[in-house]
Amino acid sequence: MRNTLVRRLVLVSATLGLLTGCSEFVLEGIISDRETARPLPYVKIDQEKGDNWKHVGDTDGRGRYWIMKDRVGGGGAMRLSKNGYLATKVTEGDFLTGQSFLLVPTNGATDDGF
């Protein structure tokens, strides 16, 4: 009986850790408009791999990203891009340690445009 209870507690703890985003395995943060500070939905997040870019994720409809760490690696720069905004390039190290990034709108940008 005690072993069953211990197993259930371990299972619940592991499940809660995954649902809340274990920081050891997940990169999470938010990307916002620099002018309005409003979160930006559907920002593309890519990593430089030699002469190419590898797509690693996007922000959701609330400007938040949640990316497994194993998708990011290799030392290449990260690019955050969205139509109507200047693409922003950050080092992999800055992306791994940062949780909030700002994009600069171009002339005619809207925070709901794709």
C-alpha cells in the first residue's frame, strides 16, 4: 500500500513538472512590440545553421513561446521575425538565458498582422 502511494506521488510530481514547463528541458518566454509592449502572436523563431535557418518554433496567439531545449543548439544565432517588424537577431546564449524579447515595428506594422 505504501509503495503504491509513493508511486502515485512520484507520478503526480513528474506530471506537474511537465505541465508547468520544467526549466531544465524547456525554453519559454514572450515576444512583444517595442512601441506598445503588447505581446506579438505568431512570431517565427529560427536558428542559424551554416548558410541556412532552421525553424525551431513560433509564439502562440498570446506572444508566448514554449520550445524544447533539444531543438536549440549548435551555437548559431537566433532570428525572431514577423511581417511588419524588423527581424531581430540574438546570440544563442542570449536566447537561452532571456525570457522576453522586443521587436521593432516597421512603418505600417500592426501587432496582429502576420
